[in-house]
Amino acid sequence: MNRKLNKFITARFKLDHGDFQLSVNLRLPNSGVTVLFGHSGSGKTTLLRCIAGLQKAQQSYLEINGSVWEDSDVGAFLPTHKRPLGYVFQEANLFSHLTVHENLNFGLKRIKASFNNAKFEQIIHLLGIKHLLERMPERLSGGEKQRVAIARALVLNPEILLMDEPLASLDAKRKQEILPFLGRLNQELNIPVLYVTHSHQEVAQLADYLVVLEAGKVQASGLLSETLSRLDLPLSQDREATTVWNVTIVEHETEFHLTRVAFEGGSLSLPAIDAKIGTPLRVQIYARDVSIVLEVPRATSILNVLPATIMDIADGESGQTIVRLKVGNQPLLAHITRKSAVVLNLKIGKDVFVQIKGMSILN
Amino acid sequence: MLTSADFATLLLTFKVASLATIFMLLFGTPLAWWLARTRSKWRGLINTIVALPLVLPPTVLGFYLLILLGKNGVIGEFTTWLGIGTLPFTFAGLVVASVLYSMPFVVQPLQTAFSNIGEQPLEAAATLRASPIDTFFSVVIPQAKSGFLTATILGFAHTVGEFGVVLMVGGNIPDKTRVVSVQIYNHVEALEYSQAHWLAGGLLVFSFTVLLILYTVLKTTPHVK
């Protein structure tokens, strides 16, 4: 347990490229999936490359799990090939002169740690690439290439896995082919992941911890559900604004084809899910699917009506009001019209009810 | 048919071209690697110097080499001081001159091949625990394989075909510096046309075959500016 306490990333970088400056000071948990989110030009990839040592910042301090990889004050800089990391590039970046199997072995041959065959098999199985081992990279599809690239990084059993928009170069279908693998990676292999993306969907699906970057600076950094529901961030204004809840299956109502899931301080009904009681799930609730009422409606077709408290209110774009609520212990965002907010006389601290029209299950 | 003197020139030519090619690859590889990757302001100048033999009349290069390597030249004084003596009109001098003369034919294909690899495989190798030197041997060389083949073949073939530099620096000394191209000249001077035919035809077939291999089997374009 004590070891776990040391699992932190401390990253301070200052880099000036004239038209672009990166200036970050982050302390992140080195466990689960941390997503670096931002638009192009926000510096998220630069930050990841600095952590990998692929790029040098003028001023830097980087500590991973208690060991210092970089400290510009004392001129310390561990070259990339000496850092115990895995890196997945936007393009799979496989070695074109080697087969899939040789690609997977490339890093393995160079680490001193004893080779764990069971782990190797587990990773190949997890990513579904066993049938590809003898192929050359040019004979793989984009999705297959990226899965091999992920496996190649994972077999090294890195202390941290850095992923730079690994799905960006793939079409929607291929994305859906890989996303479930990514979700399971962290759970099954227990390798912490630092994941760069500009996709809301990938944030909702993968992140445990979220860092929002804007113009080379950290705009927010915190647990996913808290950061997603912060009204001072553009994320909450977005049409795709969501809240993500971690829930557990508690009951199957087979006659209605429903499944009940519990969260801290309440429960929800979902369309039947084919999974055992006790299975953890991740549920995404779009802010536009949440409405607010003052009393429990006597008759409604909406199944999920929950008591909530208003925590914060902000003006959104084009006549919208954004409300942050607390349901049990979970934060929840609602996008409603400004008129409704006035009519209902919504105030911070007021107790209300929320109706959740729909939600999607992410895993 | 060929006389034993002709065979001696063939053997000598082969020795000069092989040695020169080995030295060109040894010096040309790091030079091409540097040229392909550097952002130094000196890049243009070094590129120019390497490419100079492509446009310069061989006699001009030969003339300056003769002076530099001669006993009053800078390099000549140095080699004398080393106890090697002076290089002009020796086998070693011929190899040195050949290396300089054919260098662009080795450096340019390598430089192109290295540039084409790009940064990405190198970064991937670094994240997979390969040091820069390890990466050079395990990624760069295999991926630049066709560049190396082109460089070797062109460097060798071009050395075989040189004449002007050889005559200036090496002279025309049997068994020491008399190579095939010079021997052909000798035969023609002596009106021994049939001897000249054998050697000239041989060189023609050799050059044709080499280029045919490059263009068809390896499917590369010999890169010469």
C-alpha cells in the first residue's frame, strides 16, 4: 500500500518556440488513465513528448514514481531509451523492415528484466493480434497496425504508457474496434496511462483523471467527473458536455428488461445489461438529456427521477443556462433554457429533482 | 585476346575500386548521416564540396591533388613527416584520389536514403530502449539497405570508369597505377584496336549490367544531381 502512495508524476516544463510557449506545473496520479485534453496547438502532444524525452524543454523537472528523469537545474536528463516507458504514436510507426513478431520483440530484446511469456501471451490475446504475428506491417490495416503498436509498448511492462492520439488516424469503425481494448488495458495490466486526445468521446470513455490544456497552459486538472462538471471550463459549455458516473450493477428486473445500477448516494434504471451483479460500469449522461423539476412528477414516462441539489449556475451560449447539480455524491450537469431557469427560480443551494432522459454505457 | 599486361590492369582496377568503395562507405556513411539530419549552417557548404567532383573536370581535381599530395603540398609534407613518403604515382595515392573523386556517388544515395527514413522510426526505437548507435545498426541500416546497395554499386562502377584523375595522380605505371581505362588509351595510342576492343567492350558490358541491376532488380533511381 505504501508503494502506491509514491505513484505520482510531477511534471514542470517551460519551453519557448517563439510562436508557441508551453508552461506547465502538474502533479498527477500515476495510476489509471490520465487524459491530456485540448485542441490542436494546446501543447498536449508537446507535453507528452517532453515526458518521453523526445523533446527538450528549456526548463524542466520530471519525476515519475519517485525517480527523477529530468531536472534542468542540475542538468539531469535521462535519454528516452533509458526511460522505463511505453509510447504509442499517432501513426502506428511500426518498423517496416520487421515482421509483427519482430516488432514486438524489438524492445523486449533490449530490456534486462526477465521475459515473462505469460504476460506476452496475455497482451497478444488482449489486443487480438495472434494471427498477425508473421505478417509484415505493410500488410496490416490501420487498426491492426495500431493494436500491434500498443502491444509493442505494453510487452515492456512500462512504468507508464504514453499514448499520443492513438485513434486519431483511424476511421470511426476502427476507433470502435480499438476503444474497448484500451478500456480493458488499464484494468487487466495495471499499467498507468497518459493519453493525449482532443475527442470528448475518448475522454468520457477512458479518463479517470483529466488535464485540460489551452495555449500551452493547464486550464484544469482533476478527477474526471469533477473536471467535466466545472462550469468555468469550456467543456461544460460544449454541446457534447457530459458527466460520467462510475456505477455498479445491483439488480436485474428481467420482466421489464431493465438493470438497476447503484452509485454513491442513489441508483438508476438502465436498459437490460448482460452482466453479473457487482459488475462496475461507466455511464455517460449528456447535459442536454437532463431536465430539472421542482417536485417529483406524479406521472412521467421517464424512469430516472432523482433528488438533487443545485451547486452552481452559469450562462451558456444562445439562451442556455448550465447548471451543476449534486446527486448523492455525484456531480451532474444540466443544459436547460434560460427561460426555464427563471421560471423555476433556480438558485444555488436549492433542492430540486432531475429527470434523466437517456444515458449511454461506456464499457 | 587479352595479354597478361591487360589482366594485370584489370586486377589493379578491381583492387583500387574495391578499396576505394570500402573507404567511401566508411567515411561516406557518417558524412551522409550528418548531411541528412543536420540543421547546421555548414550543411550547404559541405554538400557543395562533396558534389564538386560531379561537375569539375577530373583533370582539375587531379591537378590540385597532385599539388596537395606532392612533396611541397600540405598533405605531402604531412605524409612525408609520417614516413609514408608522398602519394602521387603510388597505388595508395590512386585510392585516395578515387575516394575523393567518386565520393558523391556514395554520399548522395545514402543521404537520400537516410532522409527518406525520417524521424519517426528513430523515435520509436528510442521509446523501445534502443540507444542512438543501436538504432543506427538495427533500424537505419536495414531501412536504408537499397541506398547502401546503390551507393556501393555506383561508387565501385564510377571508380572503375575514371580516367582523368588516375592519369594525373597515378600516372601510367604498370602494375602500380595502370588501370583499365588507361590501358585502353595505351592500346589506342599504339593502334592495337583489337586489344582496345576487348577492354572497352568489357567495361561497356560491365557498366550496362550494373545500371540494369540498379534500375530493374533494385528498382532504385541512381540519385545524382
